[in-house]
Amino acid sequence: MKHETYKTSGTCSRQIDFDIDENGCIHNISFVGGCNGNLKGIGKLCEGMKAEDVAARIEGTTCGFKGTSCPDQLAKAIKEAISR
């Protein structure tokens, strides 16, 4: 299992931690900062899903007037992790 840490940009959360297993599934998603309950919910909904499916589903989500969101930042983090 590969552990990833991503520093967010443009959101209330400051960091996202997650693991990607040998089958490409995402686990143990946690956000530092942000809307605690909502972000825990995102983590639980995405648990065990294929990382690329999660990224495709949530990429481009915005928050209010911002051009990004915590889910969008998670998508960016996943895509970055997969590309390495």
C-alpha cells in the first residue's frame, strides 16, 4: 500500500492523506482542516473505490465562488499519485 500526502490549494482544508493499494483502490482518506463532517463523509463514500473512478467522479467540483473544492483537490491528489 502506498501512502500519499497532498497539500491543498484554494480550500479550507490544508492537506489530504490517503492510501492506494496494489489494486489501485483508495483507502484511509483524511483531510486536515475543512468541513469535518462533510469531508469524513467523502472519505467513507470513496473508501475501497478504484482511485481513477473517484478522481473522474469528483474532479471539477466547486465550492461557492471558488474554482475548486475539497473533492476537486482530492481528485488532483489522486491523479498526481497515479501519474508517478
